[in-house]
Amino acid sequence: MIDYETFSRIKHLHEIKGLTTTQIARELGLDDRTVRLRIEAKQFLPRKSVPRSSKLDPFKDTVVQMVESYPYSAQQILQRLREEGFDGGYTAVKKFVRKVRPKREKAFLKIAFAPGECAQVDWGSYGSVRVGETMRRLSFFVMVLCYSRQVYVEFTVSQTMEHFLACHQNAFIAFGGVPSRIMVDNLKSAVLKHARGEAPIYNPRYLDFSRHNGFTVSACGVAKGNEKGRVENGVGYVKKNFLAGADLPDFAAINPAAKI
């Protein structure tokens, strides 16, 4: 098979250096007919590969029907094909099953909320900021009302429980009320432990706070980003549309700027 580089050399030797077909064939170690065909060709045409037949070919329709009717494993399909006379190997069956099996996509439940029913909260962080003579990590608390998508943002230099609860209180005041339920990510201020498939163990201080203020707490499922999409969007909005490129000389300037 002649590749593009060899094709170009044949053209160069013939058109630029003026060599004959025989001279080019001798120079490149090729057959005279091969060289002549390439000289006559106006452009390079790669040779089309001919697919090789497989022992599986007569059984492919059966495989497709089985895959579409039930999630059989490749080993189960191989056993069925053996009964029908297939004497090929497992690898060929496995590769073809992987090729034709419909891809499984995760299904996400679209979550809807009534007014005042729920809010989502989370922490965000973004670089550092000057506080007096020192630099501190900049954090921000975000609460989003799930129905109206109204957002409350408060900047802090710590993510302690005291800051977490104080930010809740400030958000309730800003919203003029308390939602019936608050959804939290699995952050330690709210959830001490949440193993996959098990009930979450909540931080007792946060549970006491929720009872005092009259709301219930629910933790998002482990690795279930779709369940807290509203607050994640809020955190992303603060980073991209407020903090990115902002000229904030010190921490004292941040919260007033956020309220503009």
C-alpha cells in the first residue's frame, strides 16, 4: 500500500527531476506498474480497507435482538450463540455487545417547590482578602429560596458553626421569614455523617437551631449534584459575576458592595 509520503516522492521524482517510471521504481524499490498508476493519478487516493468477515457475522442480528430485549451479559449471549452453532471466541462477542448495547444515562428527577417551602444553603470560597494586617481566606454563605430563586449572600472570613448560624439568621431577616425546609449539602456544620444509602446524621447544634426557628432539615443525597442545583448556581454566580475581576481592597468593602 502506497502512503501519501511515497506518493509525493513519486510525483516529485517524475515532475521535478524528470525520472522515468523505471528509474523511479528502481529508486524507491517499487513495481513499475505501481509507479505508473501513481504518476497517472491526479491526486492521492488512500486504499480503502475491506472489512474482514467474522464468525460472529451470521449471529449479529440475534445479539442485537437479545441486547434490545433485556440487559443480558456478554457471557449469557455467548451461551445462547453456542446453542445456535457459534464457535467463535468470547472477546468478539463482548466487543460487539459493547458496541450495540444502548448507553445507560442517569435519570434525574426534576425537583419543583411551592412558595416558602424550601431554601438551599451552601458555603463558597474565593481566594483571600486583607483583614487588617493579615490575609484571610474569603468565604461566603449563600441561601437561595427554591421557588423564587431569590439569593442571599454574606461574606465571612470563617466557616465556623457560629458564622453558619448567624448567616442563617441574617438571611431570614433579609427574606422576611423562614422557609419550611432547608436543604443542605453534606457540610460538617449541618451533617456529621452521610454514608451512601443510609440516613444522614445531623449536627445536633444545627438541629436545635432548626427547631428553634421552625424549619426542618434535609440533606442532599451523596454525589447528587442535581438536588442542590439552585444554590450551586448561586455560588457560581457570585464567583463569576461579582468576585471575578473585582477590586476589593479589604474585607470591610465586600459586604456593602454585595448589597448594591
